[in-house]
Amino acid sequence: MDIYVYMQGQRRGPYEKAQLEEMWKGGQIPGDTLYWHDGMPQWAVIADLFANARMAPPLPTDAGNAESMTFPAAP
């Protein structure tokens, strides 16, 4: 099934659902991205498509200043 997405002001695709799911899990797709495939009456929020898939946590707001970040000690 060919799925199209609309994000950052552009329509992109087509993608396979598996491709989009990997992108979703990797945090590459914002939760408010819209998607559509043949047979849908209108665009829908992609978060609904992957409601059961885990999205990567967001990056820290100060990601550019890695020196100030603390990380857990290695086991």
C-alpha cells in the first residue's frame, strides 16, 4: 500500500507502512504529521496509524551543549 505523508509543508511519498513505522520509531516523523493512502476519505494524523508503536523520546532541548548533559554510568 502506498502511503503519502504531509510534513514540514510538503507532501512526500509514496512510502510503505513498514518504512514509515521505522521512521516513526526512530523519531524522524513528528506526531502531527498527516498521512493518506488510497481509500481514505481524508488525511489523518500519523500518530493514529502507529498508536501502538513506540516513538523515540525527544532530544533534550539543549542538545547543542552536550558538555552540560549527564549520562548514566556504564555497567
